[in-house]
Amino acid sequence: MISSQQVIAARKSVRESQEAFAARFGVDQSTVHRWERVGVPDRGTTLMAIQRVISEIEGLHPVGEGTGQ
């Protein structure tokens, strides 16, 4: 399962609002809000899409580089 902290970090690293991040996945802003509170469900196409985005983001910004951490 992708944790809520991973979702928040991914969204912030691309500097998107919850609404813009939701549009990226074709979901409502309230869904992103829920992901940021409890994490992403551990099955389905959304999980695969978020895993891909997080992998791409982590590839662009390794932990500790360019993310202010």
C-alpha cells in the first residue's frame, strides 16, 4: 500500500494542489484528500498509476535532492 506520506510527498514535489493532482488521475479532489489521510487502496488501476507517478518523481528527485529535505 502506498502510504499517505508518499502521496503528500509526490503531490508536493510536483507542486500541485489536491485538485490538480486529482485531475492527473481522473478522480475528485476528495479522493486525493482521502489518499493523503489513509493511503491508496492496495489494488486497481489507480494504484498502478500512482506507483508510476511516484517512481517517476523519485527518479527526478532522489530523496534529499531538490525536495528541500
